[in-house]
Amino acid sequence: MDVEPMQSRGIKYSVMFVFIYIQIKSRQLHGAAFAVAWTLSFTFTFKLCKTRTSFYFAKPFHRVFRFPFVGQLDARLTSDTFGSFSSSFVIRARKTRKRVADTVHLPLPVQRNWTPSAMEQTGGLFVSWRQPERIPRPSPPPPGTLRDTEVPYFFRERYVRAGYRPLHQPWRYYFLSAFRRHNETVNIWTHSLALLVLLGEAGRAAQRADPRRDRHAWPLLLLILSALNYTAWSVAAHLLGSESEATHYALFFLDYVGVAQYQYGSAAAHYYYAAEEGYARHLGGVFLPVAAALSCLSCLGCCYGKYRNHSLPPWVRKVGQVVPSALAYAWDIGPVAHGLASGRADAAAAYHLAHMAFFLACAVFFAFPVLERRWPGDCDFLGQGHQLFHVLLSCCTVCQIRASLLDYGGRRQVYARLHRGDEAALSVALYGVTLLVCLLIAAFMLKKARDLLDAQAKSK
Ligand SMILES: [Zn+2]
């Protein structure tokens, strides 16, 4: 059987008119015969006109009559005309591609001779039977999640038994995994929603403070930028960190850089807006440099803990993260704690108390996996301490921004008198230095981690 392609436009239009004639005459038929003749003729007429209407018009009739000629097409191509028509019939790819792929087996001469398909002409929305090898196959379902024993030791979380995403999947898999159920889904969404809330807080702050005109607003800007920064890196780390060990290291090291920046931004805002006169007089010269150094130490502790987590138990990482961070927090909260201890009772004081309470609570859930230890395996999706840590830390950050915004508006006389010099500029400069040092720490630890991974790969 050899089917010649019908190239001539004239022939096409001639056949189109024949089918229009059939349509007219078929009105004299009755019942199913009329419906079939009418459907076929209209379908092919519109196809010859190369309009998508052909598909939409024929679709309901496909459902009703199931187009018996469709499945048997390859066996019944007895005439050139019918072969050309049916081969150029267009169907919608997405909904019917599987059925067509299963049923249509066009002979090789037909495939070879036919012209480029309508798929190319319509931008891929339609699939032509002319090139059945180009029919898009249904993509395989994404791989399921794994148990803790099926992933490398490095990725396992304490008391989380299942829900681990497999490594070395395409990036698309990890991006789309935000909408699937696994043991990082809630971590991703808690900080994604927090990011939106913080953007709202940043918008509110932008209405009240203008850092371009008022340098007293710079510490507030540092606090908000660093809060947005750490939240965004946290989302990236939880979303993509399962791709490979190298990616996991890189993203979590950047997450720790963000956390260190947030610690310094908090210290700058606390000191600038909340410090009482006595506190600023005693510690004014050293507060910001010490806060910058402690945030760098915190970054180093977090990165080193993560790095050593490869070979040591998880509690080592916690110690590396918690001890320097606790030191940094104890220093950074000093101006606020001193003010509250001195009897401060304005509107911002309530927010300060709230963010301190939220921070202490989130530190507990960060250091101790209370719920998953009590019910191991039952908190794989929801209820992990880290999820609570995210929520409480986000609440802490929101309260902190609101407190600083209130202080910025309500304590202007105090901080304008205390920080007459260039302490706002100093806070920004130290932020830049801290960022640079933290990035260098992260790069150094990433290199060590890569060397470790290379050495492990070679030893296998
Ligand atoms: Zn996290």
C-alpha cells in the first residue's frame, strides 16, 4: 500500500467542496447514518480549511460514536484519498494521545511520505497521525518518597522515618515537589508564607520610613532586608536541598549566611532604636563590632556543624549551631532586655516581649525534636520540631520588625540624641563586612565539603 501525499491546495479545496455536497445531501438520510456522514464530512471539511474548529467540532462525536474508523485506520487505508484525509486528521494531544498511541499504527510508507504535521503548524497543541513517532508520550509519574534507610545517612533527620525525596532528580522535580507530600513540604510552605507576610511588613515600613532621606531608617532597613534574605534562603534550602549532597551543602550554607545577617540586622535595630541612654553610653563603642563578630562566629558554627554532620551524630550539628547562636542572641537582645528591665512600658515594649518569647520557644523546638521523639514516624509530614521552629521564628521576626518600627517612630528624640555620629553608616558598613566574611566562611566550608564528597566518591 502506497499513499501519495496530497500537496495540491486545489485538490484539497475540490475535495472540501465534495464533502460540503455530502453534508447537504446527508440531510436526506436518517438517524445514525445521517450523524456519521454529517460528522465525517464536517470534520474533514474543517480540517482541510486547517482550523482548530475541526477538532472541537468532531470531539463530541468522537465521544458518542467512538469513530470506529479511528482504530482500524491502518488496516483500511485502501484509497489514496481516504488515507490522506484520515492521516491528516488532527486530534488534541493532551487528552487523547494515549488512546491514539495505543491504537494507531500507521504503515511506514505512510509515515515516510507525509508532509510536516499539523503539530508544527499549530505550535504543538495538536498531534497529527502523520507522524505517530512524534506523539508525545505521557510523562512518567514522579518517583515516590523514600524511607530513611533508603537515603544517605547525611540526609536523615532524627525521628523522621519516611517522606524523603530521592536524590539526583531533575530540578523541575524539586520545584514541583513544593506541591507534593513529603517531609519538607511544610518546611517549604511555612517559610514561603512567612516571606509573603514579611513582604507585607516591609511595605508597611516603607510607608513610614524612607531610608533615602533619613539615615536613621538604615538600621530598620538592615533588619527587614536580612529577615527577607534568611527566609528566602531557607525556602530555597528546604525546596532544593535534596537534589544532591553538594547542593544541600551550598544552599544550607547560604541559609546560615542569611541567619547570621539576620542576627546582625536584629542587633543593629535593637541597639539603634531600643537602647537606653545608660546602655548606649557603656557599650556604644563596642556593641555593633561585637555583634558583627558574633554573627560571623554563628555562621561558622552552623556551617561547621553541618559539615561535620557527615561523619558525626546530628547533635554535633545542633551544638555547633545552637551555642554560637545563643551567644549572639544574648548579646543582640541586650539593649531591649535592658530597656524592659528598666521599666519600659510603651506600645513597642509588648512587641519586644512577644518577639523574645517567640524566640525562646523556637530555640527549644530547634534544639530538641520534642514531638517527633515522642511519636517517631508520626510527624514525618506534619509536627516536626523544625516546622514549629519556622512558624515561631517567623512570628518572632514579625514582632521584631513591628517593635523596631514603633521605636523608629516613637523614640526619635532618644536615638537621634544618642546616635548623633555616623553610627547608622557604621551599622551599614559592618553589615557589608559581616556579609563578606560570612560568604567567605560559607565558600571555605563548601570547598571542604566538596573535597570530602570527592574523597568519598573515590574511595567507593
Ligand atoms: Zn529551616
